[in-house]
Amino acid sequence: HDEMWIIVLIYMVGVFLILTASLNHEYFGGYVGLFFIILGVLGGLVLYALYSIQRSHDLITDIEFQNALFSSAVKKNYDFTIFLSKDGSICYADPGFKRLFPDVSLSNDHALEDFMASCRFDLHTKERMLDAILSNQHEYFLINLPQADGVEIPFHISLDTLSRPVGYFIVKGRKFIEDRNADNDFAESGFNESLHDILNTHFIPLLDQMPTGLYVATSDGHMRYMNKMLMHWLGFESGDNIANNFSFYDLIFHQNGKQASYEDLVPFNMPMMFRCKNGHLIKINISQTVDTDSKGNVRAVMGMVTKIG
């Protein structure tokens, strides 16, 4: 409110100066002098308006970055987070990023190129990341990140578009967890008794022999199980811990390339696309069922997958 009244006051002063000069134009060199006075006052008002707009835009951008940062902070298991501009500059990097990538200078105009070089992205992976930035799409990458001691650690890196501010992305990375554990206790994840029985270790060997794919995801989109056939189609190995590394939204896309969302946690039977471990998309048909509680809230989804073509 204070800012608004300051702007109103400045504009009132400007109008007063113009009126005063108009009524006393003979003191300012006639109409020629009056013209330059009016031009100067209007120019000053326009410049101040542009300054106020830019300052407000910067303030809103800072607030939106803070909101995105706080939103990201509540998501666990990420080793680093950065905010990336569409021009390739890194606007923010958390301490985890600075620890893992000490050679990437945030003030460098080529920060994105330095980041991809530090990750040892091959040409295909670089093209995928740049295409995702240009087209404002979600993307993820599996890389082997070299450490200072020479050991390479598998990392899962995701790229997501920020809805606001426009033209910015959030890049998050976490260690790619291996040693897939089929003995997880699914009872605490909101599954009802029947789904818990299906995912009991006594049934998993049978499900892994099915000629069709099968997945189970929780209400928040986390993939809790994939059978061996689906993992084979997607190029995953038996040691890849799907439950800790991927979500429903990472892997499933509509035929038009649109990423799956919370709205897709519903029963459906239609062609979709699954993203493979190497980033390629394959056409599949999903017949998905939903488990709900007594109030109709989604607790889990289970999909039967058949390959197309």
C-alpha cells in the first residue's frame, strides 16, 4: 500500500508541474520551452513506472523462487538442487550441488555446459536435456557421477519446469539406489489387505513370470513394484530399486507426449507411453485399476501393461 501511494503522489506531482508550466508558459520560453518541460516530466514518469514494474517483477520472482525452494526442501532423498534459467545460467545451487560440483562456476554463462561436462553426459543425453529445456518438458537422466576419489556413483537427475516464474527449471539429483528389495513391508503404505497380499513375497515370483507387465503405485505416484517383464521392456535390471528411484509421473506419458499427472491416478484402459531407462519412449497399452478407501480417496493404483507393436 505504501508503494502504491508513493506512485500516486509522484504522478500527482508530475501532473501539477505540467499544469503549472502550461498556465505560465511565458516564463519557460513560450510553447517550445513548455514542450520540452512536458516531455521531460512525462519521460521521468515513464522511467519511474518502468523501474517500479521491474522492481515488482524482481520481487515476485524472488518470492516464487523461495516458494519453489521451500517446496523442494520438503521432498526428501535429494543430494542436490539447482534452479536453472532457460538461457543456461544457474540461478541458485544448494550446498549439496557445490559439494558435488566444485568446478562448476555459478557466475559463468556456460554453467549448464560445465554441469553437463561434470556429469559426463554423452551427446545423446546432452541433446535430451537441451530439448527438454527448449520445449519446457519433464526429463530425467541416469548417470555415473565421478567422485574425487575416482569412484563413480550412479545418480538419478530430474529436470522439471517451474510454472512460475516462467522460463526457469528445477534440477534435482539423488543417488540411484540399487539392491532392489522384494521383501518391503507394504502394509504401512496405505494399501488395503488385498493389495498387500498381492505384493506379498509369495506372489512376487508368480507375478514376475507373467507374459504381460504389471506395476503398482501409491496414491502419491511412487512406483512400489514392477514385475520382471515390465522391467525388461523398460531396460531396467534386477538390481534397480524402482520404488526408491522412480514415480508414476517419471515413467508414464500420454500419446501426445504429455507427462502423466495426479489426474491419471484413475481407472482407464488406453494406449500410453512408458519411458525406458535410456530415456526412449515405447508405446504400450495400460489397463489400470484403482484401490480407494471408504471415502473414495485413492490409496493405490495397479496397471496391467501390454506392449504395442
